[in-house]
Amino acid sequence: MSNPLASATSVAIPAGASIARIYPTTDLADAFSIPLPPGATADPERLARFIFAQQAPWVSGLMKMRDALVSPFGLKTAKQLTAQPEGAASPRVGIFRIYGKTADEILLGEDDRHLDFRVSVHVSEARSPAPVRQLTVSTVVHCHNALGRSYILLIAPFHRRVVQSMLERAARAGWPAASDT
């Protein structure tokens, strides 16, 4: 289900997505959408796992640098996030905890002392001019303090490019088919 020419575009957070109303105020809110080709799965969890597996090497480098910079401040690193304690009740998609699932959305995220964030992977159907399924990845962040606001100000441009890159890499790699198990 490859779509090599598809590009991720900045869109409004889908009104029907639960992430649209998760926090009373946000310090960052964005969304990027890409069309899904016919025959691709519409399962948000499968799509989320596939998207986050499409990380470019430069993104891994940024995450390592981020972890080195934030660990002295006591913030959670990617290694800490992926190390799930024995018997933990919260399943994960990569470094993200799963907060909820519906037929058309999976809600991921994490809470930390400086900020809380949620990521939505949402599938919807657009009807112009022909029906096309859209995959939208939205992020909202609620900061608790000046450290959180400074952190978001610093990483926001990188975050946006990372999300676009992962969506476009997933499209080039070929989305999982609806019939795949």
C-alpha cells in the first residue's frame, strides 16, 4: 500500500478526535494529515505502531541529544519510557503510553513533571471529490511550569518536522494492508 508521492500537510486538529478536548489550555497543538491508499488498514493502533517504526536515523540522533540534555533536569528519557516495570498495566506504542482506543483513534502520551502531552492517531473519511481516508497525527501539550514552556519552545520546530517525516516515510514504505494480520 505504498503512496510515495503523498506528503503530510498541516491541518486543524480533527473536531471528532478526543485529543481536541483533552486539556483546558495547551502550550502546543498541531496536526498533520496524509491520505491512506485504498486497501490500507484503518486500525489506528496498527497505523501508530507502523508510523513510529518509520523513524529516520536523524530522528534517533535528535532523541539521543534530547535525552542527554533533559536527564540532568530529572525529566524522563526515551530509555526510561520504554522500560516498562514488571506487571505494568499500561501498554505502550514505542515510548508512548496508550491512554485510550476507539475504532478510529488511539490516544498516546506521557505525563511528566514539566508537561503532559497526548498524541492522537486518527482515521477519518474525507468526501471531496471522492471518498478518501485521511490519517491525522495530532499532538497537544499542557505545560506545568517554566521548564515545560521553555522545552516546548525549543523542540516545537523539530517536533513538527519529525511528525511530517514519519508520516511521509510510512507512505513511502507502504501502509499495512487491511487484510494483513
